[in-house]
Amino acid sequence: MNFLDDHLTTLLRVAGNLFMELGQLNNAETMWRGLISRNPEATEYYDKLENCLGISKGNNFIFLKYQ
């Protein structure tokens, strides 16, 4: 990643977290899906998306389309 990509990623992460704190889960979902498309190896983004969608970590049989 270059300098601008790093900053965009940081801004998307901050926005996603802020939207979650404000209860604006639809907006937060958009941020996390964008981050997943930029870096699909980052498991933290999937965890945050699951939180936005109200998915429990205890269920091992959940199938989601992250697109």
C-alpha cells in the first residue's frame, strides 16, 4: 500500500468505529465491507461486520456474503 492507501484505510476504520458507537450500523456496515474489499485477510474487519449485522460468534454455521 502506498501513503494515501494507508490514510484511506485509517479513515475508513475510524469512521466504521464511530458509526458503530453512534448506533449507525448501516453506515458502519458500509465502512467494514469497503475495508474487507481492500484487505480481505484482515479478520478484524469481518469481526466488526459481524457485530454490525448482529451475528453471534458462538454460531459456527453462519454463512455470509461479504460483498
